[in-house]
Amino acid sequence: MAADEPQPAKKLKLEAKPLRQNILFGMGNPLLDICAIVDKDFLCKYGLKTNDQILADEKHKGLFDELVSKFKVEYRAGGSTQNSVKVAQWMIQQPHKVATFFGCIGRDKFGDILKEKAEEAHVDAHYYEQSEQPTGTCAACITGDNRSLVANLAAANCYRREKHLDLKENWQLVEKARVYYIAEAATFAREQGFETEDIKEIAKKAQRLPKVNKKRQRIIVFTQGKDDTIVATADNVTAYPVLDIKQDDIVDTNGAGDAFVGGFLSQLLYDQPLEECIRGGHYAANVIIRHSGCTFPETPDFH
């Protein structure tokens, strides 16, 4: 090539800056998901309805052990926040242990299995282990295309800040994180006395609540299943449509909200714009509803 000939333009490949371990912190109720295909007699014995979600009471005391002894089961690390950090780790892939997770489990066989499953998901789980209550479990009783969920929080309700969070080695992990996620199950608008059921109005009111940290604005994100995701900033309220999916491709919508959070957080950690965080959340949720439970393929196909 002659010296005066134009040089071909070089293509620059822009790659996201690698993340470090423990940059994301999650805290919540860890549950061991126990999934099995059961018969109708099993549902009737424990008064379960198809496609229902309930908290276990006294009559469900023997359900979990019977499920394990009578049927072929699959175990998964579950619970809302733990699901979200699992999905965030899956979206990020490397390095492992991007997320730290705190919660309470029992010193029992289910607790040992939960620790194994969290490790398989590459989540850096540091559980507070106690002997007062057994490890929290969620039975997913599958019949055909239907599933009945029975959650027994048990040890998940026994977390003690002074015995775990306040320990120096654990608090160092909290300080090491840059992004924090803790799920709340309460109906936010009712608790705040907003007196409206309009989702955009609720988002707007929530965004304007008093905020201690004035260095950055609050962003409110509300998911609505198949309906638009609502995002409120100080400037406006925007509706983002979810990804289209054929009804026949939907396997299980349980965990879709947790997956959205995980996908959103994965892009937030890369300091992506808000729109890209939403896109990551919609992608993750779209993948999860094509699988049974909060499960996913080995690697994501998110670009």
C-alpha cells in the first residue's frame, strides 16, 4: 500500500469495564425451592389449589418431607432477593461472586443444600445459621402446566443483625458493595397513604418522597407483568413496553419480577443509562418466563 493511499478506518470494539467481586449486595429471605411433579391426591391431601401461592400453616407441616420422599425433586436457591442476585450474576457471567447475599437459614440438611445451590449459582452467600427454626423452603407442586407454591419462611424470619450484620467481617462486605438491593413485600402506596391506585401517580408520589442522600436523584421502577414498566424520575414518568412473547412460549411467570430486578441491576452495575437497565430487566424476565421456576440457560444472549 502506497504511503499516500487512505488508510482503512479501524473498528473500535467497546467493551464494558470488568466488574469486581462483591460489588452488589442483597439481603432478604433465603428459601430452598423444592420442585416436583405431583399427583392430584397430593394436592388434595394438603388442601392445595392449582396455580396458587400460599404461606404454609400447621396442616402443611409434613408436606415438605413427604414431597422429598415421595417424588423426584429438584432443588434451587430461591427467595425473591436471592433470585434477583442470581439473575444479575447470570447476566454478568464473570467474575463469579459479583453479588453478596445475607439471610438466615437453619443448621439442617435443607440449609446445606441451599448453600450448595447458592455456590453453584456463583453467589457469595453468607448466611446466618441458627438452630431455632428450620431452613425456609418453598414447595413448587407441579401438575401438568399448573403449579401450586407453598412457602414456609421459618428460619428466614430469624435473622439477627447483632449476630451477623454487625460482625466486622460481614460489615466489611456491606461496605465493599456499590449497589444495594433489598426487596419489600408491603403494598407501598397503601403504607404511604397515597390514596390513589393509578400506577403512574404512585410512581410520581414515591419519587418525590423525602430523601436523605441529595447527591443523586431517586428513580422509581414499577413492573406490571405483561403491561408497561413504569419509571419515574424527577423530570417525568415514562412507560416502557415489555418484550413481546407468544402465549405458547410462556412456561412459568413466577420469578419474572425477580428476574427483571436482576437484569436491571446487572446493567446498573456497568453504569449503563436508565433505558439500558430497563432493557436488561425486560430481557431477563422474558428469558425466565420461558423456563420452569427462576431458571435460565447457561449463558445470556443479551447485546
